[in-house]
Amino acid sequence: MRNGAFYNTAMSDLAGKHIVVTGASAGIGAELCRQLGRLGCRLTLTARRRKLLGDVTEEIRRAGGEACYETCDVTERDEVFELAEFARGHFGEIDVWVSNAGGGMRHRLLEAEEEDMQLMFRLNCLSSLWAYQAVAVPWIEQGRGGQLIDVSSVGGKAGFAYGGGYCAAKHALSGMGDVLRQELARTGITLTTVYPGLTESEFGAALIDRTASDKSLRTEVMSRRAPWFVRLMAAKQPTAHVARAIVHAIRRPVPFVYPHRWAACAALLYNLWPNLLLSRLNRPRRTSSDGK
Ligand SMILES: NC(=O)c1ccc[n+]([C@@H]2O[C@H](COP(=O)([O-])OP(=O)(O)OC[C@H]3O[C@@H](n4cnc5c(N)ncnc54)[C@H](OP(=O)(O)O)[C@@H]3O)[C@@H](O)[C@H]2O)c1
């Protein structure tokens, strides 16, 4: 192991590895499966939309890859365990589990419904916990290693207005990852947390918007002149870019991956100098009457 590296970072060949990817019907997950299929992995795809899963699976098979699929709602613990059983039944023991399924919500935190908060936590955080339990426990019992990958978000490092449930759940996911990484030390099981920035996917369209009828909020957001670091983060990255970063992390396990360079810088700055950045975010806006 390289001096100071948390994991053994030697490159591994991916051919033949059995990889489960959640949220594989669209966006980052579907693109990740396409890339892994081309590298000779055996893939179990899952999400809720059967038709889309079938289409992506067919595409992978046509390109010479090995893939199967099963639907699973990752907000349901039993379904996650059943999916792990299905995957083992199809391709044998799982080598890598990518918890990528996720989704956002736009709401005012002061008005957040408990049900909405629970959905955000089940979808963006607890689904990973259930995956850890469904696959890492058998790995330990068998005395074998394995890889867990969680797709978090820069929103899991630095919260943003009206993303309360989502940011809180992704922060909790980061905390859970930090804990499990240490609890799994010396087991041969690695855990990587991936922090994408804004990405071209269905994420925005699938977002649950509790503020749709709130015109005052729309006006407030539109009239904001975002600080420079928020504008740098706002450039969307292609799903292929994020998927490549995940493939690289499967080849060479590391604890953290930041696919979006500017988002990584902003999150790092936020963690180093939160007061400075928050003062920029909350600075009073200039109006047309200013400067008179
Ligand atoms: N796009 C961004 O800007 C961005 C930024 C940072 C982090 N991320 C994270 O990246 C991950 C992938 O998102 P994406 O951008 O690829 O979004 P996406 O295109 O909307 O894909 C989300 C995937 O999750 C699945 N999914 C949603 N709810 C599910 C549930 N209850 N059970 C099982 N599967 C479910 C969806 O499939 P079904 O609808 O078929 O179930 C879909 O395959 C998420 O964890 C997201 O938080 C995205």
C-alpha cells in the first residue's frame, strides 16, 4: 500500500466483476452501466421503471456486455435485500455495489413535512445503509472483500437554500460513510463516497417541487446575483464524466471522489472558511436605486 493511502490503490482489472448499480434506468446510473458493460463487467441494473431498465440492459447486451435487471424501490429495506438475493442468484457473489439512486426536493425547510423529510432520508441515505447491510455483512461472514460506492452530492458537503431535505440526507450519507469506512478498516471492504456537482440528467425533471405555486420564492431566486463560486459550480457536467470518475474509483478505490473540479473547490473552501463564504452568500443585494 502506498504510504498514507487509506486503501490499497493498485489499479484492478474490472472484467468479470459483478457490479450492482441502483438508479440504472437513467442519468448517471445508466451511463455508468454502459461504461462498465464495455469493460466486461457482469451487471445487475435496478430502478423502479422496468421498461427503461430493459432498454439499457438490451443496449449493454447488444454491445457484447453481460447484464440483467430487476426492479427495486430502494426506499424499501426489504426490496434492497431481495435485490441483493436476485443479483447473487444471477451472477454469483456481488463484488461492487453502487448506491446511485437518488432524488431531490425543493421546499422551504420551515414548512417541510415530516413525510417529505422521511422520503428524502430513505431515498438518499437509508437506501445506502440497507445496501451496506445486505452485502457487506455476507462479505465479512465469507471473509472476502468488496466495494461499496455511495453517490452523494456537493449538497452533502455544503447545503443550499430550498434543498433542505435533500442536503440533510446527503450530509447524513457522508457522515455514515465516514463512520463505516473506519468500522470496516482491515476487512478488505472499501467505501467510496462520490460528490457530483450539477450534472446533465433527469434529476431536475424528477425533482419534487413543493414551491411550484410560491411566486415570491421564484422572484427571490431569479433576482439573486449568485456569488462567483456558485456561478462556477453551476456549469453542468455530462453524465459520462461522472460515470468515468466512478469507474476510476472502482478500479482504484479511494475514500472520496469529486468529479466536478469547481464544485470540489467550492465545497473545500466552504469547509475551510464557512463564515467567509456565508457572508458572501448573504450579502445584501444591489438594487437599481443603489449608487444614487
Ligand atoms: N444531476 C445532478 O445534478 C446531481 C448532482 C449531485 C448528485 N447527484 C446524485 O446522483 C445520483 C444519480 O442522479 P442522476 O443525476 O442520474 O438523476 P436521474 O437521472 O434522475 O436518475 C435517478 C435514478 O434514480 C432512480 N430512482 C429514483 N428514485 C428511486 C427509488 N425510490 N428506488 C429506486 N430507484 C430510484 C431513478 O429511476 P426510477 O425513476 O426508474 O426508479 C433513476 O434511475 C443521485 O443520487 C443524485 O442525488 C445528481
